[in-house]
Amino acid sequence: MTSPDAGDSEPATPTAAAGDEPPLPVGSWRARQRLEYHEQQMLMVQAERGPAYGAAVLVITLVVGALVYFAMRQPVQHLAGTARPVTELPPAPTATSNPEPPPPPATTSSAPASTPPADARAALARHPLSTSDATLGTTVCALTRFDPADERQAKFFQEAKICADAVWGGALTAAGLPTLPIQLVTVQGGPASTQCGPVNPTDRPTQCRATVYMTPAHLRDVEHDDRYPGRYFGVFLREYARAVQEATGLTALQAVARKQPGAAPADLDTRLAQQATCLAGAAAGAMAGQGAVDANITNEIRDRLSTVDAPPDAAAWLAKGFQSKSFAACNTWAN
């Protein structure tokens, strides 16, 4: 028998092995039909195994996808001002038998330890009592006829205080300083109790907390100032000036300066005394030639304050204050 004519029959289709499906052209009708078949099979399996199986498949799919994403993209750690991959670790330190200690932490102090202390006189030199151009105005002073007896001296000092209050009041106001009243106590008979300790009649005149303590017995019997009123008057003017230093806060500044590192307490005490002497000279200059303060009393003031219990250069500072009558001329702290 002869075989059928080749033009009348279809070409033989290769058969697939058992269990295998031959590949189909992409987008063909049979390919779409096979995809729909597999989707139906998956739906049937999910229907048979329940919703838990579908959820598990979804979770597995998401986990696998995340692992793939992070495997392709390394995370980074952000530090202050830089970005550095976490995997870039610093090299491990090499072990040594005697490791060196770490350097000490940096200090925040901007001044070296050897910086010298601030000038102990700086605040005193800037105080208005040392820098103000205020001058003690001319004042007419009335004084009773002098007698060295205790009671007569007490009256004399009361009149001297009236003169000093008038001289100092306007100048302190002009310098912007508080016009705290200066008090006066004449010590007679027994000791006076003060915050600075007792003051006996034979002790030197002094001041404490802006109160002047005059001691007639000391001036008359210990110093032997006799009947020279200017010597008594000069001591009063100096103690009044010291009381002004106290009342305006300058004495307190000097006490602080004495405790500063590097300060010279003896020098500071000398300068405080020199300033009081100069200011007493300024007050005497404002009264000189007016009323009871004649040339004799003026000369007695100069002699007493420049010789007895006087600081170094007392005569020069006294003359400087007498001539200028200003606070700034008595700045003993500036040089």
C-alpha cells in the first residue's frame, strides 16, 4: 500500500513525555487557556486548605521579597556630620603588654593656672571717692573759744562736726555717693562700747561704723596738744574723713582687697590712711581763711597730721588735698 499524499495530511505533532507539557507560544490562545487552568487549580487548593494557607503563602512571599530587597541595599548608620556603613568597623586595637594611659581630658578653663591675680587696688582706684571731680565747697566755720577741759572739748567737737557736715554734704551728693550721716561720740569718764571694741578715754581718737570717737584725755594728756585748737581740729577732720570712707563703702572694699591672693595688706592700710589724710587736707582747704579757721589753725592742722601717727608722705598728700579740695586728687590707689 502506498502512503497518503503528503499534501493531504497535517504534519505530525511531537508528543510530550508523560507528565510533561509542551511549551506554548507566549500570548497564544492555548497559553492563556493553560494559565487560567493553573489559576483554577490554585484556587481549588486554597479552597480545600482554607484561608490560613493563603495567608501563609502571602507572608512567605513578603518575607522573601524583603530579604531580596535588603540584600541588594545595605543599611547605613548616621553619625554626627557623617554617614558611614555599619559594616565598616574600626580595626581592632593591637594588644600591648604595657598600654599607655589615655590622655587627660581637655579642660574648659581659658586662663592658665599661672595667671596672676587681679590688681587688689583696682576697685579702690575706681571708687567715686577716688575718681570724682567733685570738690569740697568753701564753708565759713564758727568755732567756740577753745579750752582743753573734757566738757569744753566736747562742745568744740560738736561745732567742728557742723562745719564738716556742711563741707562734705554737697560734694558727696555731686559724686553720687550716699549722704549717710556721720555720728560723733566724745568719750569722757569711762569707755565707750562700739562694734569695733571698747574705746577708752586715753585711747587714740578713732572711728567705727561711720561714727567718730574723740578722746579729749588722750589729746590733752597723752599727746600734750596743750591749747592749740588746730591740732585737735585736724585730728577730728581726719577721723571724719575715715568715717566717710566707711560710710561710702570704700573701707569695705579695702578689707576685701586685703584678702586677695598676692595683695599686700600693709601697703593697702597705708594707702587708706594716706587718702584719709588727703581728704582731711581738702576739708581744711575748703574752710581755710573763713570764719574761725585762720592761718594759725591751718598751720596747726598741717603740723599735727603730718607728724604724729602719720602715714608715709603725709605732708605731700595733705598739701595735695588742701590745694585741690577734690576727691580725685586724693586717689592714693592709682599709682
